[in-house]
Amino acid sequence: MVMTEEPGRLTLTAEDQLQASLHYVCLSDSSWVLEQIFVRPSQPATELAAQLITRFIELATAAHVTVKLLDPYAKRYFAQHPAPTLLAAHQLPISGAAAVQPVSLN
């Protein structure tokens, strides 16, 4: 498995096929948003997502930013693996009326 880093995106590929990706947005020099984690359904989701999140944490820590989480899996991950110096104080909810809603591509 090969990890590739691009601005706003981390990917894991095997045999030139995308296996997992993590997308984030740099809002400012001090704030990022982890938008989405994708893992191909046939792959071990927990393992690949953890690899991407671990690298994302390294990048965010080195950049001295705080992070807001939109992705529900990332929210669960950080609930189990607290990172109080990394996460912004007020996180967006993942359920309920105030939650960010998906946008249809059609």
C-alpha cells in the first residue's frame, strides 16, 4: 500500500487502484477541517482509516493548526483517541438539525 500526499488530500493505493482517501480543507493558517474519509468497501475500513488519520494528525501537528471534524468516522475515532491540543473547541454535530447535510451530486 502506498500513501500519497497532496494539498488537502491523503490517499492509499495498491496496484494503482485507490483503496482509501482522506480529504481536508485549510481554512486558514491556524484552522483545518477534516471533511471526509473514504475506504473502498472491500478493504479493512478501520485499519486504512486509522493510517490516514494518523498521518493527518502528524501533518496538522506540524502545521500547528486546530482541526474541526465533519466526517462521522473521524469524530468516533477522536472520541476513542482524544487529541485535545489538536481539535478545535467547538465541533460541528454529526446528527440532528444542526448537522452538516450531504449534498446530492445529481
